[in-house]
Amino acid sequence: TTGSDGVLMIDGLKWGDYYLVETKAPKGYIKSDKKYDFTISAANDAGQELTLKLENEQIPASVVLTKYEALEDGTKNPANIPLDNAGYQLYDSNNNLLGTYMTDKDGKIYVEDLTFGTYYFKETIAAKGYEKYPNNIYFTIDGNHTDVALEVETTDTRLTGQVWMQKVDDIGQYVK
């Protein structure tokens, strides 16, 4: 078994032919079926460390962002009202733009085929009648998000309204 650093060390091997096979891949990776043959002998510098490199292919991961309504005081509406037509850009940890998305009728954005790492959504268009969320929404994708998407929630706050009234009399003159 490899350690948390991915290293396997086997000491005391006698001269001879050997092979290594992966029996279980780390969470979020595809198990390699490759057989890694190696020989310990005088010709191969017996007594020296032999390094083999095994590469695992990552299983694509995904995220679902859901946009909900927040009341005028900024608290999430307990009725869980989803907001459609909110626009977002997705960036990786190096600030590279990965895509542009709009929430659907259920307030959701689905993004698949992500590699492990840190990302963020930046809201670019608020849902109609709502204030744009001012902060970036950071999240981290890991091996736990290959079978089940990471779920991220955010809100947009209702915009408040205003009314202007002018009093006039029955002939159209302003009344104070």
C-alpha cells in the first residue's frame, strides 16, 4: 500500500525478476491494469534505489451551483425559491476563465469534467429583480466528487422598490 505521498518502498529484494500491479486505485482515480516489470541484479545497480512511476487517470468530477432567492434583509428565503437567468463565469485557481454559464429554471448550473483542485464562480449577471452576489464563490473538487457532484449554493437578494407620488387637484394643479 502506498502512503499518503503516493510512495511505496520495498526493501530487501533479492536478485531476480519482479513485477508490480495496482490492486486498488486511490479514490477518484481509475485503477491501472498495467504490469510493471523490473529486475534486481548487478547489471541494474543492485543496492541502489530503483524508481518506477505509475500514473493513474483521474475520474472526471463535477459541481452543481444552485442559486436561491434571499429576502431584502439578505437571509435565504425559507421557501427555497430558485432563480433562473443568473450569469456566472467559472475560473480555476490560476484565474483562468474556464466557461460562462446561466442558471436554468431550477436555478442550477451543471459543470462536468473538472480535475481535482480549487475553483471559483463569479456572478456576472444577477437574476432579474435581484442584487448581484458581490463575492467569488470558492470550492474544491476532490475524489469525493467523481460519483456525486459537489453541491454549492448561493443567493441573490431581492432589490427594494421605491415609489414617487405627486398630489394634484381635479384640474391638475399641484397640491402641497
